[in-house]
Amino acid sequence: MGPEFIQDYRAPYGDAEKLSPLVTRVLCNNPSPFTYTGTGTYLVGRKQLAVIDPGPDMQAHGEAILKATGNRKVTHILVTHTHIDHSPLAAWLSDHTGAPILAFGKHGAGRKGGLAGEDVEAGADWDFNYDELLRDGESVKGDGWTLRAHHTPGHTANHLCFMLEEERALFVGDHVMGWATTVIAPPDGDMRDYLASLKKVINLEPDRLYPTHGPFIDSPKSFVRGIITHRRMREGQILKHLEAGPMNIDMMVERMYKSIDKRLYPAAARSVLGHLIALVDEKRVKCVGKANLYAQYELEQ
């Protein structure tokens, strides 16, 4: 890769960063413990552009995207999933470019079930609407580029990754992040689906991963295998803690996540819940009542 293609997350917000012959990124000024340096919106193509993950409802970011497009035509707006740091700006951008919005569906599309009393999700874009449905394996094309959708549920039920076939580069949304592990938050998140989708990413054999948060990844197979190992380690930690007796999720989070920002504890609790639901389904763990954030869990005898 030549020096004109950069990987600098310290670049000014709103600048167009050229990452490959077909890929440019515009970083949104919405840094947080959940978004790292911010939402990375990707522009794909040369004369005709697809925009992937327009980002949060911030007009300044929308104007930065339009500036980066120059006199080129935006033909498609693709959304990996419906969280408020990814999808709300899609409607504004569609109004300003005339491009259709493509996604797997509204929030919750693809969900297999739910948890009683747990249907209110922080961070969900419930107002999201789309123009065209993209199913697993379907593709969209522009001038010199092809993006194929791959359904990768786990982080959300409607999560898609997009393979840029000309460069074997996979836009992975929040399925894989370049700086931290992804939160799996039931009811829309599903840990077993997530692990299966990670294996799907490996089997696609991309040469590069483009997360929406964090730097790109040029060793996809080893990186994703590392995530799977990490998840298995967390599962092992849960089982080990329960050997000492029944516990609730807050107790486990305090022991398992001592080194992280405490503002992330609620998200960590959701991920622990995701692991526990899978373990309950597999009859390795049991709980009092329904599996949720407030139940007591113990090992199956």
C-alpha cells in the first residue's frame, strides 16, 4: 500500500481520508467510551459513490460527507445496523442526495425472540426507515465497485457486513471493532449468533476489515480468531465465578471488568447477560425465574 493511503485516527474531524483506491473515510465528531474516536463513515467508489453508515443525527457531519463527495453522485446509502451512532443521518443524506437507503430492515428485524421486560433498548434507532431491503448475499453495484451484503446477526439482529469485492475488503460495522470488543446486548443481541457470525467473517476470507469505530485491520483471520478466544475466555470466567455459588450480573461485572471505565459497566452487564442466556439455553447454568439482568445465576448440577 502506497503512502497516499493513510490510517490516521488523529486526523481532523470531517476530513476526507483516502484509505485505498476505492475507499475514503470521514470521521464524525462524536467520540465517547462507546464510539472511541467517533463514527467512521465510508465513501466507496470513484465517480459514483456508496455511503456506508452515515452516522448520528449531526448536520455538521452530513455537510462533511457532502463536501467529501465533491461533484460525484451518491447512488446508494448502506446501513450496517440501526444504532443511533450509525443510521439516523441516513434520512438527511437521502434527502440531500436522492440516494436510496438500503438495510436488512428496521430495528429488531431478524430477531428470533425477546426477553420479558427487556424490550426497551438504549441506543436503538427506532425511527429508522429504509427504501430497499438487502438480504444475505444480495449485492449493489456502481461504477467500478460491487458491495455484497452478508447478514451477521449478533451485535444486533439486523446487522449486515458489506464486502467490497474489487478489494476483498469487508465493512464490518460494529460486528468487529478496531479498538475494543463489541457489546452483545439482549434482547436484540445474541451471543451464539455473534460467534457464528464471527466464523462467517473468517470463512469469507477478506483481505481487510473496515470497522465503523477504530482503525482498519489487515490481518482479519487472526484478529477475528482472537475475538472468539476472548469470548470463550469470558464464558470461562463466568463459569469459574459461579463455582463459588450463586451470583447476579452486577457481582460478576465488578470482578470481570475491573480495568475498564465504569461508565461501560451497563454495557458489560448486557454482554454478560448475553453469555448467560446462551449458557442457560445449553443447560450449563440455571437462574431463578427468567434470564435477565436482575436474576441470580448458578451452575447446573
